[in-house]
Amino acid sequence: PGTSAIFLPREFQVPKSIIQRAFRQLDQESPDTAGEVQAGMIFGALHRFLEAFGDHGAGDLCNHKVWLDLGLEDEDIGFDTETRVAWACDEVYDSFRVQLSYMERLYFTLDMAENSAFLSKSLSVLSFLTVLLSITFWVCGTIESVRVVPEGCTGIGVDQCVPAAPDWMAKIETFCVWVFTAEIVGRLLSVGHARRELLSQRVLIAVITGSDAEIGFHILSKSYCFRLVRFLLSFEALFDILSVVPYWVEMWISTDASEISAFRVLYLARVTRIFKLGRALNADLGQFNEVHDLFRKVLIQASPAILMTVLLILIALFFFGTFIWFCEKGEWVPYGDDRLQYNIDQSEGCWMRLARDELTWERSPFDSIPSAFWWTFVTISTVGYGDQVPYTTEGKLVASIAMLYGTVILGLPLFVVGATFGQEYDRLMKASKRRQETTKLQQQQQRDSDSNSKSEQHEGIVKVFRNEFAHFVKALQEAETSLGF
């Protein structure tokens, strides 16, 4: 479908950029033949796609059409599956399409990931701008110079006459909430009928390439309830619902529920949907998607090192937390002791230690092992906020060992993560470079072949011209003899 269409067409075609990324993964094993894969891979990918998203019975007919379009032999519908063919052609791209129902077209129109039609693109831009507008004015509404005291309020007590955002900001907020509400209602009405996986680049690539480990739970279910429940349990739906519920709760209780209003910060989660505008901005964000896949792959491969880092942190929390508590807890001062005068809360006893001046007493910040976890985490990460400081020699020794532990021990697993990223990035760049060189070589060979073909064609024309000219000269000579010229 063309991008000039106003409404989303009944057929959904997988974007070319996604198909290209999938087939690049399929032909990575043969970088010397860039742009070509075995014919069996193409038909296997198409079969998996139709099994997951399309009509199960249309596979043979569609495969037969692709065979004819690609110019393969069609005797008894058989051919050599190992024949290498070019996949970067319209015949292959046009094969990955499915029919959409009316409710699916509604859902796809409302979703930011679909921007093939003018209406869906306009709604995506409207939703994105509304999100930015809502967040901007919500943040600006917390500035003291912008907020105003409610008209007619004369209270002087605590939390009375609290300044609020001006009325014009409230009207903009109301408009944004109505837009969000209309969007989530439309999505809830249509999500049970929609195959949302068609809008997921990762799922589409997994289906086309046959990465069973990646497909897993994403295989489609035709159950309306399954799709609806799965959508409601997703983070996307959760953030969408929480972005409007606080406003309608305030309207329902008809009071200033400032604590409930704090939930509007969840509007911020909707800004991450800007990445779904990839098709409209720059063809699936171009190389950004490859970098995203690279980052995800690195995290998966380096997961043992990451788990080891978490384990080392847990060990440090309990080990150094226990020792710093034992060294810096001070003395237990019971209720009624004169040293409690230095403590604001004198209702009960507490752990106290000599202050830095060694004259006065202060409440120890290390009054328990769990309270020492924060100090341990800050110390082994070499941040050091200074809110909890050891005074004793023993405590400083524990702190020194903790700092060395964080610098040396925790640095080793993180180095593995960085090395894995470097290896994957280098492998990706080398494969891309080889593919580019192979493509250039193929293009040069094609140009040489075209040049040779043109030379042969030119020689053939000259030969024909010579023959015709010889016949012409012979005819003239015969005419000269017969006519007596």
C-alpha cells in the first residue's frame, strides 16, 4: 500500500526494512553471496509467516505464485531448493502480506507503529504531540511562579490554599486526557480482534528467520479473551490506563487529591512510544534498530557476567554491612540517659556514638545491618555521598577494603560485558563490510557483463551491417552488368 492512502487498506504488507533485516540474518552464513539465499529459505520463511499470521491454506498457492515470479522451474511444482536466488526483489517483498479485519484496521490506525496511511500517521503525530504537551505543562505547573492560589481561599492551616496550576493549564490537561481516553477506549474495543504481533519488529523477524526461541509466546492465538487479557497485562496498556485514571478519579471525588495527581508522572512512560514512529521518521529508524538488536544480544550473551556482578554485590552488602555496623554502631543509650539530649527523638533509647569533635554525642547512622546496606552500596560503587561516614579506625579499615573490593572485584564482570559488546560490534561491522565489498564486486561484475554484452551486441550489429552491405554491393554489380551501366 502506498503512503498516500488516507485510510489503512485491507491488506497489511510487512515493511521492506523488516524483511531486509530478516533476510540479512539468513544470508550471514554466506557473506560471499550477499543478497542471495537458497530458494528453500525464502519459501520456508513465507510458510512460517502464513502459518503464524495468514491463511494456513493459502501457503501452497502463494508459494506457487512466488516460484513463477522468481522464474524458477515449475515442473510438477518442483525445483531445487538449494538454488540461490536474490531475495531483494518486489516479488519477495509483496508476498509477506495478510488481510486485515475492520477492527484490526481500527487498532492499527490508533497504534503508533503503523504509519502507512495518512490517517494513522496523523493520529500518531497527534498522540505524540499530546503526550509532550501534557508532560510539559504538568512539569511547568509545579513552578512556584506559575502556580496560583485558588480564588477565594482564606485558609491558613497546613496544606490549605495550596497553589495550583492556572485554569488555562487545567483546560489543556483536560483536552489531553480526553485524547488519551479516546485512544485507550478505541484500543480496548479493537485489541481482541487484532494481531498486534504484526506491529512488532522483533516478532516479525523471528517468524521470518525461524528463530523458535524468539517466537515462543508470541505465536498467535485467535481467542478474543486471550488477546484482550494479554494486552491488559502489558506495560503499554498499564501506563495508558494509569495516565487517565488519576484525572477521572479526581473528577469523581470532586476534591483536590494531590497525592493521586502524582500518578500523572506516568505520562512520561508514554514518551517511549516515540520509537514506534520509526516507519514515519526514517524507515524503522535505520541503523538504530540494528544497534538496539546488538545491545539486546550483548546483554543475553553477557548475562552470566551480569548475574555474577549481582551476586558479588549481594555478598558485599551482607559482609561489609555487618562489619561496618559492628564497628560504627557505638553504644546503646537507654531512655533517660543524659546523652539523649543530643538526639531529637528522646522517646526511647538508640545507638549513639561520639561525634567527630569527640565532645558531643550523635545518633549512629549505622543502627542496624539493613541500614548499613545503603552505605555499602554507595562505597563499593565508589560514589560516596558522605551522608554516612565511619569515624573509628576499624570502620575506616572496613571502608577501605570495601572501596578496593568495588574497584577491582566488581570491575571484572563489567569488563566482560564491555568485551562482549566490542566483539559483537566488531563482528557486525566486519560482516557488513564484507557484504558491502561483495555487493560492490557483484555490481562491478554486472557492469562488466553488461559491457561485454553491449560489445557483443555491437559486434553483431557490425557483422550484420557488413553482410547487408556486401549484398548491396553485389546487387549493384549485378545491376551494372544487366543494365549496361
